Amino acid sequence: MKPETGVDRLNTLLESYLKIRRDSEKICEGLSAEDCQLQAMPDVSPPKWHLAHTSWFFERFLLRTGPDPTPPIPPLYDHLFNSYYETAGSFPPRAQRGLLSRPGLDEVIAWRHDVDRRILELSSDEKQGELHNSQILEIGLHHEQQHQELLLTDIKYNFFMQPFQPALGTTRNRKTDAHAPALRWERLPEGVHTIGHVKETFAFDNERPAHRIYINPVALASRPATNGEYLDFIRAGGYRQVELWLSEGWNWVRAHHLQQPLYWHYDDHHGWRQFTLHGWESLAMHEPVCHLSYFEADAFARWCGARLPTEQEWEVFARRRPLTGHFFDFSDLHPAPAHDDASQVYGDVWEWTSSSYAPYPGYQPLAGSLGEYNGKFMVNQYVLRGGSCATPWQHIRPSYRNFFPATARWQFTGVRLAKDLL
């Protein structure tokens, strides 16, 4: 096979660039300019801001370093659409992103297209050799895929809090008679294993370096927990049993008067329902439960007589399975049951682990401003694995480490059980 040249590599990246950039805009096609301005809580961002910030990333870290660097137009964009990069300049408080009524949505879209044009021009000038910043271009593509998932989860929360509670998409084609496969316990091979990214393909710096770990006797559930199983936990008084909860989690549950996952609702007329990107639907008992916080996932696992897996156990488990599942690219943007008795590992719901988000042994962040991408968040967060129904399929891999604080639940987050075999 003919080895890949720098030009071949560049062409592949540019094909991905055009597709990924189009996909981001497609997510927002059914939204009004007013919809794109919503920010219902500080943790979510307006869709317009996501569209602008992902363009800022390419502008700031790639176009600004090219042979003919030009500042954003107008220069104020450099401040408005920086997220958290202290070494790249100033930025507005996150909770105030919804106040940015200017620039308008049309101006942001026009700027996106101008950035696209200049990226293509820069790349065309360098097709006789290897793109000097191909690494940054590739990081930018994966960065935008992360924001595609955030676009979907943030729109869902914004619409849930909006009085009309609109739908992003039409009614989905649910199989109401489907059943989740019976839960099996799958034992991991005890001993020394290697985790972390080991290939030459793309990975974020927090997935490296690969290193060895020891796995004690443990078994993981063959699939995530379902709505029906979590409803049993609720009906058994799980939210009222203090012995199931971590102290901070118990205080959080009581302070917010929580009784069920985010987006669930019960009334005598409809029974149990859940809000989805397609609007309100009856709660399907066979679907993976989602929108759980770490505290809820941990309490549920205790009630089941089990625990959450460590991220090391999860990765050893996942590496033995094919990278298939319900993803953003080919799903109804909602978790679905497995099609057969195979282990349901990737897609559908991000799975909480019991592992605090921390650096691997020998971890080295990227140089420069991009070193702020992952490393500075390695405190007060827990690791999630596997991707969700809102994650682009090409974005996920066994070593991928997502992370959120213990109270986060607006993402598609669920739970896979583990139990010790000692």
C-alpha cells in the first residue's frame, strides 16, 4: 500500500473539516434566532455562542499563526468567543453568554463561512507540502465535535426550561415493544493490563501516556441500567434512604428536593413521562436511564448491591468490544436498548465511573494555550466513558475520557454496574 503523504493527510482533514462544520449548522437549522440566544443556566451555552466559539478556535489557534495572519473581524470577537483560555486573552463570564445579543445569528454564520474560506485558502497554499499546523486543525475538528454534543444537550435543557417546551426534531420511531437484553455479569481477566491511548491516531493529551494497571477480580454488567430498573429504585424510596448516598450527595438531593432524574415527570393522567429532543414521551422501561448525576448513579449502584466501575476497569472491559452503538450520526438523539444480547458499551449514555479525573502517570499537557484544554480541569470532576447518543461516532474511542462534576446531569449520563468478586 502506498504510504500516505502530507497532501493526502491534508485532503483527508479538509474533507472532515467541511463535513463537521456543516453538521454543526445542521443541528441549528430548525432554530430561530431567538432560540439560538437562550441560556437557561450557567452550565449551558446559547447555540449561537457554540457556533461562534468553534470558529474562534480555528481563527485563534490556526489562522492567527498562518503565513498571513489576520485578526478576527471585528476584533471584539476575540474576547466574546474565547471560552476559558487565560493565555489567549480575556473572556466574558460564562453565565453571561446569553446576554450577547450582538453580533446577531446571521453575522455569526457569515463569520463561520469566512473562517471556512480562509482555512481552505491556507490549506490550498500548502498542498505542496505538509500543513504546518495539521495537529491544530485536527484538534479543532475534535473540539467542534465536542461542541456538537454540547449543542444538543444545551438545546434540550434550554427547551425544557422554555414555557412552550418545543421539540428540536419530529417524533422519533420508537420500538415500544422492544425489550432490553437480560443483564449478565461479565468477568474481567485479572492481572496487569495497559490502558490509555497506544496508537498513532488522534487522541487528547489526557488519554496519554499508556500505562499499566492491575485489575482485581471484578465483573461488569453487560449493559447500562434501564429506566425500569431505576424506577424500581425510586419506588423503593431510594431518594429517601440516607444510607445509600454520599454525604455531599444527600445534602444536594435534599437542598434541591430531588425525587427523579432530570427530565422525568409523573402525573396521574399521563403516568411517567420524559422530555426528549422530540418533545414529551412516555417513559420507555427498556431504554437506558440517562441524565443521572454521579451522586444518583452511585446511590443506585449501592441500592443494587453493586458499585460504579473504575475508569480502568471500564476501559479493559470496553477494549474487548466493537465500537458500535447509538451515536449522533445514526440515532434518534435518545438512548435506545441494545439490538441483541451483545454488550452495549459505546454510545447511548456516558457511563459514570468512580474515578476522579486526574492525570495519568507521566502526563504532559500540550504546549502553549492548548495546554489549558484538559489539564487545568483535573480537580473536583469524575470520569465518564463510552460516548452517548449525541456523540459523533468518529469522535469516540476506548481511551476517551470525559469528565464532569458530581452534580452534572444535563448530559446523557447513565450507569453501568460493577461488582467485586474477591
